[in-house]
Amino acid sequence: MITAIETTILGIVLIFNHPYDDPTRPVFHAFNLLQSWPMCASLLVLGGGVLILTICNCHKHFADFVATVLMAAVWMAYLVAFFVQDAFLQPSVSVATILIGFVFIRILLDAFFNFERGVWRG
């Protein structure tokens, strides 16, 4: 549930955050594509959908598996994008990249070890 809320909040934050765009530099231009309306809308829909699945406790038709795979893919894409942007802009890794990395690691732990609500369900 927390990751779904974080995904929705990330979509909302990226809607209102418009960074500098320079089409001659591919890194800035590619990162702006991740902050475009279709990507922000997909974050809002994915976060809202997973939040509804979590609240309803739906486990039919591999819904939780599909939601986990989609969440991991989205957060991995943003982790790579933020990391590449940090590599080009500054000599160190930003706090946002580290926090996105922690969210991605938490998703992987939930997926691989079935670590749910602080209790290992192994």
C-alpha cells in the first residue's frame, strides 16, 4: 500500500515539476520524456490501481503478481533515469536517486521473499 501511495505522489510531483529542457543534450531531453503527461498519467493510474487492489485485498488472476511486476518496472526506469541524470549533472548521487533506489529494493524484497507487512510469509 505504501508503494502505491508513493507512486501516486511521484506522479503528482512530476506533473508540477518542469525541469529545464535542452533538446541538444539527450540526457535532459530523455528525462523530460519521463516527466511528460503520458508518463505522469501512467504513474497516477498504476498507483491508484495498485492502491485499490491492496485495499480490496484482491488476489485473483495473478493481479498482485502483475501489479508487483509493473511497479518494479516503473521504479527501475525512474531509478536508471535519475542515476544517469546525476552522472551527467553532478559528481555525486542525489538524495532522490537514493530514495528511489530504496523503494525499488523494497519492491524486490516484497516480490522475492514475500515480505508482507513486516512479517516474512515464506
